[in-house]
Amino acid sequence: MMKVKLIGEIISKNIFVTKQLTSDNSKFPFFIKYIGTSTDVNLDANKFLGLNDYIIFYQLSGNTQCFIKRQVEYLKENDLLICSGNVIPLKFSAIRKNDSVCCYVIFSGENANFYYNMIREKRSIFTINQLSNIQDCFYEILTCGKENTLENLMKNNLSLTTILTELFCISSDIKRSREMIPQSESSIKISLQYIEKNYKNEISLDELCQQSFISKFYFCKLFLKTTGYTPHEYINRYRVNQAKNLLTFSKMTFTAISKEVGFMNKLSLDRNFLKYTGMTPREYRSNF
């Protein structure tokens, strides 16, 4: 937590939100083009990202909403997102004003694409252990970003290499864990894929069990253990998340949205939306 406090002090003492590093960095395997900090996130990353650039966005505290390829992701404390510059749109905004502390780097270089392809997952969002070296590296980058000296450029290269290496290790651990998932949990994965394809329609427990080829009792027990939710709750949460995208990116009526995401009527949408987000669809649309 001490490193988070120090980064917070750097953010509070600097008036810049995004600072450009303009020195000739082309001789380095990586080079940082921009560094950024914020205590009230409102970032359109595409204004700074080139097609061959990459961004690492680190959520130090609070929560941030990320719009990525017209999907909505939510970053909580200690979450880190890595993304390429060809993703449009890519925007970040704080969920609550003055309640989100983050820092980010935009980088490129001849080794950037290789490392990115080794690291990236489907979501490319990682939860970082506070004891890892990543916080130290961000602190070093923010400290060195004040002056474009050769020494600082070399330190930034080392820090960025360390961050990418740690992300590669995390990504490798995730892949190994997936390979070790037992067949029973693979059955749950099949049912989750079925929900993704059919959430607009009514989905019964019998249908899900038929997809997984296991009994209702064992299926419900395994589903709860794997996802943390009952099948019914998971489906409704999934529908609410789809409704969020439509509320943000479309002008559809609330009744039309409720039918589009699989709820029987607007009342059902309102009830579940309030239950899982703490606000009504109308309040959500007005805020986001």
C-alpha cells in the first residue's frame, strides 16, 4: 500500500494528465510515448494511440468503466488492462467522481508487438498482486518521466520490460490453470457458451443440463461453485450487462431493450437492473 500512496502523491503534485515523451527512443526495444495519471478518469485513449502503439492502464484504487470495441468492462482496484492501438473506440471514465486513481503508459518499439501477442488474453484484464513488482515499476516510470535523459530512458525500458515479463508470467499461469480444468468444469463452460448464444430467449434449467450431460442437482452445485452464482442469477446478470451496452450505445426504448436482452417485459428489466447495479435503466442511461 505504501507504493500506492507514493504514486498518489506523484499524481497530486503533477498537473499533467497525459505527458508526451519526445526524445528519440528508436534505439531501445521499447519506448514510452506518453505517461498519464488521473484522480478523475476521463480518457479517450485513441487520441494518443497510434496503430503500432500499446497501452497499459493500471487501476490503483476506485473503479473505472472502460468502453472497448463497444463493449463495457469494469476495472476495480488492482486491475490492469493491456490493449493495442487498433482497438476503436477505447475510452475510460470514472464511475464516481474523484473516486478513481489510475496511471497508464502508452508505448511502442520493435519488441512491443511480440510481447503483446505473448501476453494478451481474450479480455486482456489482469488482477495484480500488490506484492508484485508492477507497482514499483509504475512508480519508477512516473518518477523518471519528468526528464528525458538517457539514464531515465534506460530506466523506463527496464521498468517496462519488467511489467511485460510479469504479465507474461500471469498469462502463462492462467493458461496452465485452464489446461488443468477437470471435465466437469468444462461442462459448465459449455453451458456458459450456450447462455451467451441464447440469452435473448427463455432458458430453462433442463436445457442447460442437457448441454452439460449431468444431473440437475450436480449441475446446480457445480455451477454455483464455478461461477459464484445460481444459473438463474447468472443469466439475469448477463442480460443486465447486455442491457448496459444498449443503454450506452443505442437509442432503443426501455421496452425494446428488455425484449432484446431476454427479459419478459420492462418491469422485469427494471427490477433486475436495480438489483444488480443499484440504479434504474433510466438513471444508468442519464449517467453514462
